Amino acid sequence: MTTHDSTTTRYVEGFSVFERLRQEMSTMRKSEQKVAKLVLESPADILGSTMVAVAEAAGVSEPTVMRFALRLGYDGFQAFKLDLAKVLALGVPVTYSGIEAGDSVEIMAQKVFDHTISSLDRARKTYDAAALALAVDHLVAATSVTFIGFGASSIIAQDAEQKSGLFGVPCSAPTDAHQQFMAASMCEPGSVFFIISNTGNTEIVLEVAELARRYGATVIGLTGGQTPLVPYCDVALIAKTYEDTEVFTPTVSRLAGLVVIDILATAVAAKLGTHHLDRVRTMKRELGRFRAGKTVT
């Protein structure tokens, strides 16, 4: 946490300038809102501008520009510009450089790429390393892993099941709610239920998590923030992205989830040791022969 005087805001490190603008816009003075509007309309122009130039362009005083930067939690105008430069280097999230009806396909493609890259960078900057390590420990010790997800989250669960060879234990990803309830009802201590839900408020998901935990399973959750799923989890993995589903349905939360699964599968395989890695290499080699249509001997 970073804290300034009473005129400023408190923020979590890793949140970008655009998130802070969204949080603080409604509480800003009208003069500060003029600076905010200028930043949102022409963020790249701000990087090469002095505080004097920004004040003139926004039609406000220099102290107003400084108050604007302080309100967002920065130590000054230069610190604000530095963070802005980092965000622009990754691309402005599409929620702020919004897709418009008149955009060409090329412009839309650039905005979607920008949004995706920025979102993955946000997930990378804000993940909890200790929670990730604890999840790996539970997965290494697991006797079986059941991946649970509905809708878009089901895609992540299916991908995780595909990596069962890396996890080294029986893995499943039932898609039917009844199958999920049966699996949770029959689980035992030593098993892991890996619950995936970006919103974390799907009632069926919460019921499956509660049921699995009641019967002794370790529950690991993968979700988009401090959602209702978190209290049901022994370990909660938070993958924060810029998700805006009001009109469009971007895939960024799924991409972040897939990356987390890749990290876990890689880390588990490595911790299981040389013998397991040799088995994985053999499996990959045999799979390659199968794909090529060659007889396995």
C-alpha cells in the first residue's frame, strides 16, 4: 500500500493509471477532471509534455495538474508520467481505448491485442507468489485432481485435464453439473478440487466447492478477485484482468487462467522429480509417433 495526505487516494501497487482514473474520476474537482479527460483522450501526448504544457492544454493551473497526480497516488507529475509510459508501452486496455463502430478491422485488431497484452501484464504483476507455491505443494501431494468450471471457465478446466500427464495423478474435468456433484460427494482426503470461476459467484460452483471441502478434499480456487468463491478455498489464486463484458466478450480472463494452469503444471512436473520428467518425455515421444501414424513398438 502507498499512502499520501488527506487529499489523495490509497491504491494497491500494480494497478495502472487508467484504473486509478476510473476509481477517482467521480470524486475529482472539475478542474482535475479536465486533466483526466486530456489524459484519456491523448495519453501519448502527455509523455512529451511538461506540467506547464499539460496545464495549458487542459485550461487549468499547474498546481491543479500536481493535485491530479497526487490524487491518483503518485509522488508527483514525473512519477505519474513514468507509470503512464509503462502502460502505453503495453498498449491501452480496450476498455479505455474503446472499440467504436467506425473502427477499421486493423484498428479493432490493434485494440484487442493491446487489451490482451495489458490484461496479461496486470495478472503477472498482481498474482500472489506464496499462494501459487502453496497450490503447487497441494497438487504435488494430491492423489487425484478434479477441475471444475462452467461456461468459459469450463474451457480452462478441459485444458487442465489435457495436462494430466504433467500433474502425474488421475485428473478429470466433468462438464455436467450432476457429475460434478457426484465427484464432490465421493471425494476423500488427499484429493484436490480445482474450482475455476472468474466471477466466483456462480451458485453451482460454490455448492460444489462447499461439498468437496466437506468431504475432505483440498479446494484450490482460480478466480478474478476477492470473489464469493474465495472463502470456500484452502488456496485462492487471483488472476486479475481487464474484463469488460457489457457488450463484447473478451477472452482475457480465460487466457490468464490458461497461463496459471501452465505455470502450475510446469511447476508440479518439475517438483515430482527426474523420474516423472523422464516419464513425461517418453509420453511425449510416444504421442509424437501416434500423431505421425507410426506403429509404437
